[in-house]
Amino acid sequence: MLQHHIEACVKVPNLKEILLIGFYQPNEELNRFLFNAQQEFKMSIRYLQEFAALGTGGGIYHFRDQILSGSPEAFFVLNADVCSAFPLTEMLNFQNEHGEPNSFVILGTTANRKQSMNYGCIVENEETNEVLHYVEKPSTFVSDIINCGIYLFNPEIFQHIGAVFQKNQQDMLLEEPTNGWQRAEAIRLEQDIFTALAGQGKLYVYKTLSSWSQIKSAGSAIYASRLYLNQYHTTHPERLAPNKEGGPKITGNVYIHPTANIDPTAVLGPNVSIGTGVTIGAGVRVRESIILHGASLQDQCCVLNSIVGWDSTIGKWARVEGTPSDPNPNDPFAKIDSETLFRDGKLTPSITILGCNVTIPSEVIILNSIVLPHKDLNHGFKNQIIL
């Protein structure tokens, strides 16, 4: 997910540094990813770990000195759990043409009326694009323009976040002592900052028609993968696998890592991503799926609407299938729904997910199920979480 963000940022003219901020515990894999990304893009890329989960505004406020070192004129803030065409340069041009020099820009897009209430809703002045009103996840319809979680700020934003921080501190002094989870530093950009800035001539919305989706569930990763593969036609056509003699049959958009070993009788696509060192046997069929590194798909197996985890094995003639949770294809403004895992006490049918190092035996069916890592299954499952 982060690779796409970084590739988009690197294209911004005069960009000097990329900072990843979060409460995530850094590990060897993240460090290796950052090292490889720095080598590839010739850009300073660093991870800054919060001492506690500080929210969308608290994190950047806590590390404001790091962000402001080098005196940037402006900086982007991108939420990690979104998939987008990232029109960052367009947002810069928009900021130059609209509003005050010290204005802030939110990337917005249009949703349908019902789904808009699941997002931050923006009421704009249609002539100037100024944000007049902002409500996070309203209970009734406010606007069909939603917040995409991608922002263009300048250093003045820290004055507004600092005012909220000081107010939080004062409020906590007046309140009864809590159990310690509440922190003055935990600040939400959306509810605490944007709601207050709306209508003050400071906040503008740049609306995009290009692809955008949030990634709140594993199922939405399949949809996001489809959007990114589609973008590759214009951004990275060399990454899309061609049909060539002696190779597997490709239909639609497919990414195959060069280290993957694929039998020429396999049929892949549409919307398939194959990771490093994957082995795919004779007659295998894969569509609308992500196959992560080291996985082995043995002869004649079938994988549909699924994510196959690292180093997992699917036996011969087995079938691994999920139910896609795609937006309504007949509604151009439909977004992917963040399905709850359970509905009416039952597991909601969704894509099938195999954790790492899962073994599926030959000739079984795994349908709409989530299999946790290191499971060696001995029969088929349907609509279950296998712990």
C-alpha cells in the first residue's frame, strides 16, 4: 500500500523528503522496505513512531519539528489506508490558483447519497471551492462530496492544531482524572480541525474524478488492486503482463513478478497480482486475486476472489473462492462498503483470505472463509473463520 503513496510523492516537483508517521512497531520488514525505497527513488524516506496512537492530527503535530526542518513552503498529508490516483501536482496547481496563499486543500470526490454518510462530508462554495461546512460521518445527508484523506497543508496548520492541543490540556485539567487513555496530544484532523476551519476562507476542496477507494478491510484490497492495475496502463504499462508465446494465457490486467514460475497452461486474470517466487502449476486458473510471495498453486487448482498468503500451498484440483464486495457497477459514484465481519450472527460472505503458511489439501473447496496463519487444513470449509 505504501509503495503507491511513495511513487506518487516522488513525482511532485521540489519534494525533499517523505516521512511515514504512525504507532506501528517498526520491524525488519518495514526497515528493509524503507531502505529499498530510498535506494530506488533516491529520496530521504524515514519512519517516525508515535509514543501512543495520536490520531490523524496529533501525529503530525507531535513531529512538527521534523516536518518543519528545512523550512518547507507546503507539505502533503496522505492517509495510508486509501488507494488513489493521487493527483498531488494538480492539488498544488489548484492551491496556487485558489484562495489565500496560506489556504489548505482537501482532496474530495463524489459519492452516492447513502454512502456519503460513511465519510467526512464537505459542503463547498461552488464558485470558489471554499469549504463552507465539514461534518465527519454525519447521521443524516449533508453533501455528496466526501473527504479522500489526502491533504495539502502549509506550516500555519500547526497553529490551528496547537490551539486544539492547548484546549485539550485545559479541558483535562478541569475534568476528573480518567484511567489514563485520554491524551491531550490525541487530535483528529477531521473533527477537531476541519470542522472549525470550514467557512473561514482557509479550507478549499479539490474534487477529483479519478479513481479512489478506502482500504478498510482485506476484501477492499482486491478492489484497490484492480484500480491500481488499471492505472498502470498510463503510469507503468511495463508492469502489466503481456500474452506471449510459451507463457500463460493472460486476460485483462495482470502483474507478474519476474521471479514467479508459471506453467504456460495456466490462465490468469483479470485483475491478478502475483508476488515474488510464486509457483503456479499446469492448468491453474486465477482471477480477481492477490497471490503473495512464495505461494504454491498446484496443478489444476482454481483461485477466485481471494488473497493467498505468503508461502501458502493450494493442492491439486482444490478450489479457493470468495465473494467480491465490489461497489455497484451501475452507479458511477458508488464506493466500496466497509462490511462488518458478522451480520445477524453469521460471517458476512466476503473474499477468502489465507494467512501465511497455510496448506490446503487436494480436491477440497474453501469458500468465503478466513484462514489464520500456519494452518494445515484437512477438509473443505464454507463461511468460516478458521482459528
